[in-house]
Amino acid sequence: MNLFKRIVSKLTNQPEEEEKPSLEKLGDSLKNADLDYKFAQLFTHSGGFFNYCADEAEALQTLHQIIKIEGIGKVFCWDKELQNFLNVVKVPYTSEMEHSSDAAFITCEYLIAYDGRIMLSHNNILHYHSSRLPSKIIIIANVSQIVNNLNDAMGKIKRNGNIKNLTSISGSQSKLDTSSHANTKLFLLLLED
């Protein structure tokens, strides 16, 4: 906290605000932590909503709660397996991106523990540019998708081949690729493998 803020808080008898550590400082303090813990901390620090799910039943329950609390009425979801989730929670979806979609329900390529970012590709968002995604994005992933850093993710992508149009997002502070999504809410349902 800077000196001016400290003086003002003393004069007005208000408690001093704790400064939120920067992403880099938090990352450095977690360098020896388990990858899943480090990812969760950095993802939530950047404004994302992290939900650990022990199994698919818990993921369905969490998905239902997110949809209910956020008032989501229509979802962009092209993945057939994820559409089954939406059928269970009885939410209408479309496999084409539409302006009327309140949220996107997608998978991802990797979760980057180094900075709490989520890597997406054409496998997750089809041919759409990430800036076209709705302002609420729900991602489902497995613990095995967590990698240490971007180099590890790129190495795995090269071995798997045929993955293109890579992008990454993190928390609500990511503006995706444009400033039009300043209020993006990013929810992650992390499933145990």
C-alpha cells in the first residue's frame, strides 16, 4: 500500500487494505506446490471460478448451480458429450455460436499451472474466434490436463499433432482478444480422472 493510502486510512480510522499480491509474486510463492493446487490458486487469483468435482455427478450438480445462479437460459455447446450434460440439467443449447447464447460450455486442451491460464484450440471452440464467445464461459477439464507451463503444453500438442488456432484465457481479468468482454466470467469444473 502506498504511503498516501496509509495516511488517509489512519486519519479516517479505516482499516488498511491488504494489497493483493501480483500474479508473479503468487506464482513464485507457489513454485514448489503441487501443480493442481498452484493452478487453482493462480486461476482464482486472476478472477476465475474454480470448482473441483470428484465425479460426473458432482460436475452435473455444480453445472446446474452455475446455470441457476447466473441465470443462463441458452448455451453454445457443440461437443456431443457435453450436450448430454446439458440434457440432464435441462438447458437449451445450440451447436452454432449465436448472439442469444448466454454462455459457452466447452472443453479445453490444457490447464497451465505456471500462470493459471486455460489453453483452447479449434477442438474446443470450432472455427470461432475466442472474442466471439459469450461473456460466461464454463469449461470442463480433467486433473490430467494440468501441465507445468506453456512449453509442456506445446510439447504435448506437437506430439498429438493436428491442433491449430491456439489461444488461452484466464479468469475474469482476461479480456480474451478484445475489450468487448471486459466482464467475462470463467467457470472451471475440474474433474478427477
